[in-house]
Amino acid sequence: MHLVPAERADQRTIDGHRVCDAMAAIGEPGDVRAWADRFALLADSGRLALLLALHQTGPIAVSDLAVATGMKDTAVSQALRLLRAAGVVEGDKDGRVVRYRVIDDTTAEMLKHCSTERIRRAEA
């Protein structure tokens, strides 16, 4: 199937079939944007540290996450607010304490890969 849009059809290609395969691999622009947004959430080392801790420990309170990551409570709260708005984490209130957990399956799979890779390197 030839996927090159009409506005790009006059551009020179070397391997036209590879262009079509590459376009098919890229997919819809909206899907690419969604993945870029997901990776952007993980690109911040503080947020990634929080997510790795949440992934490994399950529900944990903000103050405990602050101690575990070495971040200030306010920075943890701000990062969790962003992650919650993105649908990656959810907080469960228990009295005055809110314990957070990872709820996005795709992010959890990515974190699982990160954790497995870290363990593999530590054993090598």
C-alpha cells in the first residue's frame, strides 16, 4: 500500500517501499503525540524516581516518597499532581493520608522494563 500523501508525492525517495513502511510504522500523528507525552512524563528524573518507587512498593504516602527520593514534599506533591492529571497515578485517601499508586498499565510495563534492566545490570 502506498501511503505517501499527495503533498509529499513529488519529493525524491531512494527506497520508496521503505518510505511507505516507515510511514506505516509511525502511524497516526495523534498516536505519536500521545507516546511523546508519555515519554515526556518519564523524562524528568524526579518523576521517574517517584514512578519507580510507586511501581515497586505499591501505595505509598507523599512524605514517604519524599524521604525515599530525596525530594521535598512540595516537589513530590507537584509531580504527583501532574502524573495524576495525566492518568498515570491515583491517590487513595485514608483519613488525612493519601497513598499513591500507578494505575496506567502501559506506564507500569515501561517501569517493569526499567526495573528488570537495572537488576540485570546489577547482577552482571
